[in-house]
Amino acid sequence: MSRPCSILIVVDTLTDNGSLRWVHKLAALWLEASWAVVYLSLKRGVDGRPPLMPPAGASLTYGDTAERRFRRGLPGAVLRALRAARAADAVMVISEVELSLPFAYVIARLVRRPFVVYVQNVPERSHEIHLNRWRSPLWRHCLTHADAVLCVAPAGAESAARMGVDRSKLTVASTGIDVDMVRRLGSPDGPGRPQHTSAPLVACGELYHRKGYDLLLRALADVRRMGHPVRLVLIGEGQEGPTLKRLAQDLGLSEAVTFTGHLGNPLPEIAQSAAFVHCARVEGVPQVLLEAIALGVPTIATDCDGGGPRMILGGGAYGRLVEPESVPALVEAILAHLNDPSQLTQQAAEGEIHLREHFSPARTAEIVLDVLARVDESRPRRRGALSRWRERRLSAAVPTP
């Protein structure tokens, strides 16, 4: 009996974010398909935040140890990574800017395994924001020399091509959403849409500059100066947290903004909001925006670089798209919804069918597995379990005469 196919997923940490939650969902589907899934987390955690553990059935190993941080224990981390990669049929990373990219690239090349990058954003902008001019060339080399590059949105694929990735290696594999599960988690006691006008706006995500929360705070201050006593609940943690709290205080919003920090399940807060606001400067396909639409929450989002919000909102059919980097555009959209919530409420209610048709986790899981198998099949020296899995699947799909 042949052994199951195995994939090694390399991440920097298991800190909760939309990209990691999405990959956990994919991993759960791969496990259901009898694949073996192994995670290698280079570091155990950040700032004491609880890790978002892999799905049941997946294996987990760490690059560091309880006694030694990753950089001090690098030789041991390399040995553990080599053992994990040698036992896998492919190595995948889920970030184009984190340390996991060059680390996994080297490990995959040493053990001659296919190396796949799952790009979550617009790589040109991500490099500009997160990498200095000394680090960017190395990260670019690893990206352009990957065996396959998956992108959550077409804009990410175009950006990767401009950076030098061969177009034949590019595949769009969009983030997906389990609508029924999101609704259960968001409304555990039944339908949860608020019936009152005092519900707050909600925004949710890591508190980084690219998320644009400074723009939202300034827009909120303008809306309140116009006589609307609207409040904001801002869910998440990140390096911009202290700066945003100072800005809220300077704008006179201390009593109007609640910073919740990290929430293990933010969906009930989102479900009870007057509207969900996604104000990013650049974004791939944000999981939290999919969740807001799945919950039937009226949504306002910036039409930013990356194209994810435009994809999710169907070009504006299921929520309002506004100009990025524009406080006046946010103010106008928020005021319009507060004065007449019927339009966005109706659009949000129509979003379920759109999500089920275009953001299916099962379909994306199949796309990724097929890419991995095709990469393995094209390797001149070693055709492994991935190729054999694809052959069996294709044979099963051919009708017998």
C-alpha cells in the first residue's frame, strides 16, 4: 500500500491572522483527503499571544526550543527542518516577506523537494513595505526561483510576474470561506443582526500601517463632528497599536473607540456591528472581509492595491467600495450608511450566493493539490507520491467503456 502524500508548511509563527486561518482550513481539507500535513513554525510565539494551532491530525514541529530562540538555535532548527522536509513531498510557505521564505527555499533545495510560495498580497508592495533594500533581493530571488507560485488574487499574480516570476509557474488560488461555519461561530444563539441604531462600526485585523486604521480613526472623528455619535470597535493587535491609541486620544475619540486586542473569535462582535469597515492601503483577499459578508453585515471597503476587496464585493454589488487612502471617501460612505442603512444591508444579504459560488475552500484545496502534483510530475530526477496521486485521480476520472 502506497504511503499518503505529505506536505510541509513552513511559517514564521502560529500567530493568529487571516492567512494562517485560511491555510489551516486548507490543511483540514487535505487531511480529509488522506494527505499528511506537517507544520514547521520557526518561532514559538510573538509577545505572548496564544498560538493558532493547526487542525487536528496535522503534525507540528518548531524551529526553536523552549531554551533557545530561533537565531541562537539555528543549527538545530536547520536539522529539524531538513528531517521534516526529507519526509515530505513538497515544501510550501504562505508569506512572500517573512523569514520563512528564504529558510524554506534553502531547505527545499537541499533535500530536492518542490518549493511552492503561496502569495497572500501584492508582492511588489509587500516588499516595499516590509523589506529593506538589503533584504529584498534575496527574498525576490527565492520567489522568482520557486517551482510554483500561488496567488490569492489576479493582482498578486501580475505583480509576481513583473518581479520576474515565470508566468507558467503562476496560479490564482483564491482564499475561500465556509459560510455555514462562520454563521455558527458568529451567531451561536441564533440570528444576530442588531435591531438598534446604536450598534458600533467594527474593524478587525492586525494593527499595521498597511491596514489603514489611522485613516478610519480620522474619518470617525469627522463623522462625529457632523453630529453622528457613532462608535468604533477595533479588534486586533500589532506594532501600530500604541500609535493608534495615541491618535484616538489626540482626535478626542477616547470614549468612542474600543481597542479589544486579540479576540480568539471576533465573529460575534462583527455580527453585531452596524457595519464592517475594511480600510486597507494594500490587501490580498482578506479572510475577515469574507467573514463579514458571510454574516450578512453591511460592508465598506477600500478599493485598494491587491484587488481582494473588489473581488469579494463583486465590484461593489455586495458592499460599498471607496477610494483608498482617502479620509473624505470613508466619511461619505459611513455617513451614507448611517443615514440610510437599507442599501448596504440589502447588498450584504445578497452576498451569500456570491461567496458560495466563487470562494469555495474545497475548490481551492483541489487547485493547490493539483499544482503540487504537476510540479512534482515535471521534475526530471524524481517523480514522487504527488505525481502518483495525480495519476490515480486522473485515471479515476476517466469513464470506463
